[in-house]
Amino acid sequence: MGKLQRWAYVFAARIILTAVVFALLVAYIPVNDSRAAAIERIFLFFGVFTIVSFFVHISLALLQISIRKLHQSNDEHSEVYDLAHVMLNLDSTPPSTWNNMGYWPARDETTPACSFPDANLALAVKLARAANLGPDDCVLDIGIGCGDQSLVYAPMTRQYVGATSLADHAALATGKLRNAGLLGKASVYTLDCSVPDETHWPAEMLRSFVVQGDVNKILALDCLYHFTPSRARFLAFAHSSLEAACERLTKQVLSDSPREVCFAAEDLLLSSRSSLSLPKLLGLRAICLLTQTPFANFLDEHEYLSLLHAAGFTPAQSWTVELQDITEHVFPGLAGFLADRAAARDGVGRWLRFERFAVFGQVVRWWYTQRVVRAYIISARKSI
């Protein structure tokens, strides 16, 4: 839609709104009012309406400009800001750069405190178990961050391919795999994982996955809800790749060939769309706007299953889909950790800009206490 067409729609909407207000004002005028009183009342209400409308439009315009500048600033400095999570790992030994929500033990007086890296490792291992990773598997792992999870998955599998959208993250991940002596069986690419097509991915890679079926396990750890405009394209790609792997493995009779293909992800879902009030949905939409997360990505269980089925992961094609709610081991622990870290930080914390994580901790607590968003492990598997 061009700028002129958008302007025409806005202008028409304002004309219609003005006409509606005029009709309401006329209907409001008492029958016994004189003509002069009626005209005076109309002008009075139109004056108030015009002033209020002016300030509303100015406020919306300023908000739109502020959000646009914020997004531009994030784009210009994304490589710097996307390494801010390092401060969550400052007490890790050896040093780490984990950046998922973690799988935390229940927080009570008898449970020892869990560090951020340990919780992140626990979530990565839980996803590996959901995918039933083994030494014969060839894996595509998307949204790998700085490669900490790559050091977990690559040694467990025959071949490992990691992908992230940020070049600095990919460089760090490659360095970690090199230092661990894993580059012979592992590689990392800088890719926009939300659009797996020839415009954004190398053609030979797409052919390897979708045509030749060279990967039989696909992992997505804490990243799919960020995909723009939705997860749909990636899920369709995952299904096509795993079906191609099924076809290839069915033709093989080698004893060490994998006998299963699987897509596994840790993702965020709505509790239940029908149970959420309008204020909660508006609050979630505001959070999505500020964090540049597509609001349309927040689906409930029924909608998420429909999305998986639309991608091809259906019982009719012999796929078994499971959704496991792990909220109790994700949100309370993460919110508690961020609150504890925010309360304990000294003056250095301000320079490290930890405030953004403290605010996110409040968002996670709101998701949990108000039952707005839930954390799930999703798996879709098919035996060969």
C-alpha cells in the first residue's frame, strides 16, 4: 500500500468519524432548545472534540516516531545490545554466554540456588532428550546464540549444523567449536532462520536439507516466537526436510542409520485465548510492540497444533506430536533469578544496563502470575 493510498484511508476514516460525532451531537440536542442554543451547543462540542482529537493524533504520532527511532537504534546497535546477556553469566566457571530462559528447580528453602548457566544447560539437555538425540543423528540447530548449546549438541551427534541471525554470535560459536576440536563434525552459519528460502539461505544448503534429507533432527531452543512474521514458513521447511530424511533413510539398510526423525522446540504459548481478558491481551500486545516480537506468534495449544498440522506434522502422515507444559520450571525460577540479581547489583550494574533484565523479569512474573503465557517443549516425531 502506497503512502497516498494510506493517507486517503486515514482521511476517509476521519471524515466518517466526524460525521458520526456530528450525528450524535445533533441527537443529543434537546427538542426545546432554541436555534441559537442548538448552534452554540454544536460549536461547543465540536470545539472540545477538535482539541481532544488534535492532542490524541499528536500523541500517537510522537509514539510512532519514538518506536521507529527505537527500532532504528536497535538495528544500528544490535550486535552490541545482543551481547548484553553476557552479564547474566558473569559468575559462570568456565565463562559462558548462555541466553535462554532456563529450566529451573522449584524455588523453596530446601532447594539449592541454581545459577543461570546451569538452568540454561538444563533446558538445552531437556530439549535434547525430547528429540532423543543420539550418536547417529545429523542435526540442524537454529537460534544457537553464541554457541553454548552447540557445545552440548555437537558431541552427542554425528553431524551438527548451527544457525543464528547475528554474525558476532556466529563468530563466537565457531570459535567455541574450534577450541573444543569439534569443527570436523560441526559448522555454524549466519542465516535468517525465519525465512528459509534461496534469497536468505545458500541454495546448496536448502538442497541438502529439503531434497537430499541430510538432517534427521531439527532443534529450536527458545527462538521461534521471535520469528517474523510467524513460525509458519520455518515449520513447513522443517517438515519438508524431515520427510526428505525419512525417504532417504528408508532406502538405507545400514545398521547405524537413524530410525527416527524429529522436530523439537522450546516455545512460548498463550495459556488459553478464550480465558484471557481484554486488558491482558492488550498488555501482551504492548509488550510485543516494545520487544519487537510478533503478537501473532502467541497461540494457545489448539492454535499451535493447528499450525503444526498445517505444516504437515499430522497423524495421517504418521507424525506423533507432543506438547509438554514446563512453565513451573521456567518462569518462577527465571523471574526470581532476575529479581535477585537486580537487587544485589551495585553501582556497576547501572553501567552494565541491567535494568532491561529487571524489567523483563517483571514481564515474566506477570506472564506467570496472571496465567497469560506458558512455556512448552514441543516435539513432532516419526519412526522409520
